[in-house]
Amino acid sequence: MKRTVFLGACSLGVSLLLLSGCQPATNTNQPVVVTSPSPERVDTASIQTELMRMENDWPRIFKEKDSAAVERVEADDAVFIYPDGSLGNKAQDLKDISSGALTADSWQVTDLQVTVLDADSAFVVGRSIVTNGKYTPPGGKPMAIPSQIRFIDTYVRRNGEWKLVAGANTPVTGPTATASPAMTASPAMTASPAVKPSPATRPSPAMKPSPAVTHTPAVRASPAMTP
């Protein structure tokens, strides 16, 4: 009988606890630990290797007119600045390469530097050395391509594939490297005191120009000679 009464009382107490929505007391003094997602690990070395391989393939693409490679590498929305300052895009590159508008005796890519921004974006700077390069627009005359061009290409990874989305090129007009000490003037090249004019070399009164050597009005440009 006592056992039955005890079990009944326990059941009643549990029912009241559930109905009242009471919960067991918790220790509110414990620190709350918030776990943040671990940052994605970027394989910088493999990205650099892949983008350098893609950049080094451009001379072959130009030579073999490999428009399929351009279709694969360049993004559909890619934008480019050509060496003459004009704007271009993927469609223009495909047309130029497939038609053979770009020609050169040799085309070398050098000084490549790859900067990885994150797992899906990076940019490459480098220099192109071109020998006897020509660009012939449709129906136009061949134009010389600068012998050295600095460029910067921006890549993003889309659906697991690296795509060239933007590029800019500028001709190299000055020296490509700083002058070495051997290129600077040595003290032996400076003028010595022996080359200073002596008093005997000063013009004498007889050497002064006479009135006969002055310009006459007939030497001046006539109206017919003006632009």
C-alpha cells in the first residue's frame, strides 16, 4: 500500500512538472563556447604552378592558332586592355588568334609572379618578349607589336576551373633593368684638365664673324615656304 501511494505521488509530481513547463536548473556561470568554422586552407603552391603553366602556354597558342585553348581559358565576360590602349574581350581574342592576325618570329613569356588572393582568385604579372611581331587587322595593314610588353592577368576559379577574367598590357619603352656599375661612367671617362681650352684657343679679333657672313633677307622663309 505504501509502495502504491509513493508511486502515485511520484507520478503526480512528474505530471505537474511537465504541465508547468519547469526545467531542471542549470549552471548559468559556465562560459559559453562558440565554435567558428575553420578557415579554408589555400594550396598556394599548386595554384601558382597551374597559373604559371597557363601563362607559359600563350606563345604556343599564338603560334598554333589554338582558338580552342582561348575558349577554355578565357571567361566569357573577360575584359582586356591591349598595348595600344584599346579595349578587347574574349570574342576579339578568338577572332585574332583563329585568323592568324598575330604573328611573330618568337614570343617568350618571362618574369612571371603569381599572387594568390584566396582559394579562388589570383593575379599574375609578367613580361612578354616579342621578335618581329605583327598584328594585321581585317582588311588593314600589318602593325608592329612592341618588342617588350608588361602585363597583368587576373584569374578566378569557376566551377573548379581557373578562368582569365581580366588583363592589361603596356609596352616597355625604357630600360627593363637597372644599370649595373659597369654601365656607369668611370672616372677615366670624365674630362681631364688637358682638354680645357687654353688662352691660345680663344678667338682673336680676326676670327670674329664679319658682316658678310650674316644672314641676308633672301635666306629667310618666304610666304611660299610657310606651312
